[in-house]
Amino acid sequence: MPDTYSQSRTSHYRRARVTSGACLIAASVAFAGLFDISKAFAQSPCTQALALSSKIAPLVKGDVGALTVATKPLQLPDLAFLDAAGAPKKLSDWKGRTVLLNLWATWCVPCRKEMPALDNLQGKLGSKNFEVVAVNIDTSGPDKPKAFLKDGNLSRLDFFADQKAKVFQDLKSAGLALGMPTSVLVDGEGCEIAAISGGAGWDSDEAIKLIMAATAP
């Protein structure tokens, strides 16, 4: 006569082994899922921008004290505008370089006041690793802003313009342009590091230290 107790124990152990195996498989799948999520996060284009924003946060003071560092860096749209010769340019043309993107207009008094500091910053730190990209949004044409730069001897800034002011609307839609002037510090992958709506002392010691920290290898 079969040993019912022994059969029951054998059946129990078999079920336990199957259940244990299923748990191990589920755990493996869950771990793989977490690994994939972690890997995807590590490969996110704005991961570097987040690290840079944390790095420069202690330097946001003095003449750049109104700068807001990004806690959830945004991938900026590939903003389009024109250069001095009327040739099309895009933000992605600066891929691999840190950019201080600035929007300005001649009708904006704080913009006019800020431009010499931006010109000085470009003169001090402009290089293969960093550039001030100041985009004029005067809708009346390039003559007046070009004359403003010439009369102010602001020759170290290259001239860029968007007569339709779409760059402002694009940044506004992204929550990065609340007024004029607007400046966004952008990493080499086109991600926001920090932003400010309003003027700043971009050629001050505080600004120089901040930009150097953002562009350091």
C-alpha cells in the first residue's frame, strides 16, 4: 500500500522547488528590469547636465545670484536662427560645447545694459569649449542691432538673429523664458544646466568662476 505521507511530502517538495524556481526567475526578471532602467537613466542625454548643475550650485551668488540651476534638466529644442550673413544656424551646431545662450533685443533696456558684460565674457572665456551665443530677436531687421553692437564696440560676440522671435516662444513653451533678457547655460548635449530671466553680471568674478566650473573637464 503506498505511503500516503511520503507521497504528500514528495509532492510538497516538488511544489516548493517549482515555486522557488519561479521566485528566482521572477527575481531575475525584476533585477534585469531594474538594471535596464538604471542603464537607461545613466545613458540619458541630460545626466551630465544634472551633475554640472549640482557642481555649480554653490557658485550661484553675487552678480549671478539670480541664476536658477536645473534640478530636472530639460533637453532644449533644436532652436533655429540666422548668423550675420543670413545663413541658417541651429543650437545643435554647438554640440560638444558649453553654450551661454542669450536672447536680447535693442528695445529691451536690461538687454542693452547686459551686452557689454556678455561681450567681455566671450573675450575672456570664448574657446573651442565655450561660446556666448547671443540671439537678437528684433523683428524690424538686423540693421539696428548690428549698429548697436558696432557703436558699443562689442566685437567679440558673433551676431545671430531671429526676426520672428520663435526662439523666445520655443524657450517660453519649455518654461525657460519668462522675460527679456533670457539666458540659458547649455551643456554639449543641448541640455539645460541653469537659466535666468533678467540681466546678470556675466563678466564678474562670480560669473567667470561659475562658467569655468561648468566647462572644466
